[in-house]
Amino acid sequence: MDYQDIRLKKMVFLNHCLLNVDARGPGVAFRRGPSSELIQAFLKKDINIVQLPCCECLGWGGAARKEFDKFLPIITHAVRFGWLPLFNPIAKASLSSYDSLCKKEAVKVVDRMEDYLREGFTICGVIGMNDSPTCGVTKKVNMVEYMKQMAIAIHAGNAVDPVKMNLDQLMDGKSFFMGNLIEEMRKRSLDIKVIGFEPWAESLEAESERVVKLLNL
Ligand code: SF4
């Protein structure tokens, strides 16, 4: 159908937990609620917000990451009884099946993007989350090492700080979901800006301003 109406036809694709921080894994929320500074900046300019999926909720057992937790007793056992090297292939197989889930979700999102673009909408950008194994734009987390360090700490009876543990394992590279999304966009020659939001920046207000500026809104 071809009708004209008053809409501006502009949108951003926003990382799920910038709108809904309750999707973040236990212990790693970076604020109390939605990312209001960033959201307000889009609302003020009548830019629509498309929420990206939270693949960790889909693949790792919801908000509590119950699937992920199932691994910890196995790794703790491996640490205790010295078969930790055997854990690597198990972890890699599980992460590879998670990567496939993320790839499927990425394809669905790029299908939606193509639809909007065909219909004359403008996608101002995609915003990911640069501290995440799943949604990092330029970063990923070494998950095998993360799980090992977590199990070693639990085995030793040490208190675990999930934020510090996450940031310690942060490295350059392709994350599970955003990496697949960028790859799928490249395959289909979609030239859309992708920006990594830094949730642990000193000021979330300044970080939001940085992101909006990069989008040239
Ligand atoms: S960074 Fe991605 S995977 Fe992690 S909570 Fe946010 S949306 Fe979910």
C-alpha cells in the first residue's frame, strides 16, 4: 500500500538493555532503569526506537541466565579434580551453539532493516553495548576464561564481582550477536553506522551525548 502520512520515517536500532536494564545478567546492571538521557535525545527529535533482541535472555536462560549457571558446578568440579583442560571443548561447543542462535536473530533483524529501507525509511544507526560478549561492537568477552575464573573464585571461596570479572576478560573482537549483525549487514551491503555504547563511562549523560553526536542527528 502506498499512502503518505506525517511520520518522519527515521529510526535507530537500540540495544535491548538500553531500554530495559532488567535484561542485564545478574550483578552487571549499569543503572537503575532505562537509559533516559539517550532515549530522550531520540524522542526530542521524533526518531523511532527499534529494540534489538537480548540474545542472552533467549539463549542463556532468561534474566537469571539459568543455563549459564548450570555450567558453574561442572567447572568448579573440573577445578577441584584437575580436569579443567577437558572443559575447553565442552565450553566451545556450547558457545558455538549460542553463536548460531545469535546469527539467526541477527538475520531476522537485518531482514527488518531491509524492509524499512526498501520502504524509504532512514535508519540513523545501530547502538550496541561495548562491555558485552553478545552485543559488543568493537569488543567481546573471553567467555571460556570468564567461566573458568568464576569457577576458580567460587572454589576458593572468594567473593565474585561480576562487573570486574567481565571487564577483566574484555578484549577486541567479534561479539556473538552484534558481530553477526555487522557481518550480515556487510554481506547485504547495508551501510549503517554501528556505535558501541560504553555503559561504564564516568558520565552516562556525556556518553549519551557522544553517541548522539556520532549519529549526526
Ligand atoms: S548487552 Fe545484549 S545480551 Fe547483554 S543484556 Fe544487553 S541486550 Fe542482553
